Amino acid sequence: MPDHPAVLQTFIWQDFDLAPEFPELRRFLAFWRREIEGRLHSVRVATAGPWHGKWRHADHLLTLH
């Protein structure tokens, strides 16, 4: 268990993935649930086009728990 379970921490994970299914993200979340003792509060997904370099938040927000 984390030393301070009441403290919300931020974890940033960056990887190329395929919208809208996001198979890499789903594999990462399955790994987290299976191997990491800390619970996830929420997941925010942002996307960017490879040619214009501008970031925007995805249309959907997946919240666990």
C-alpha cells in the first residue's frame, strides 16, 4: 500500500495509441489493476494529430471506481 493513501498523486504516461479503442491504454490499465497496489482515481486522455502538434482533450473521460 502507498505510504500516504489519502494523498492524491499524479502519474503521467505517454505512448502512441490508436483512438478510439486505445488498446495500449487498456493494456496499461489492466496491468495497473493487476500489479500495482495503489488505486486509480481517474484517467484523462489527450490526443494530438501527428502533423499539427496541437493537443486537445479527448471527447470522453474514463473514470474508474
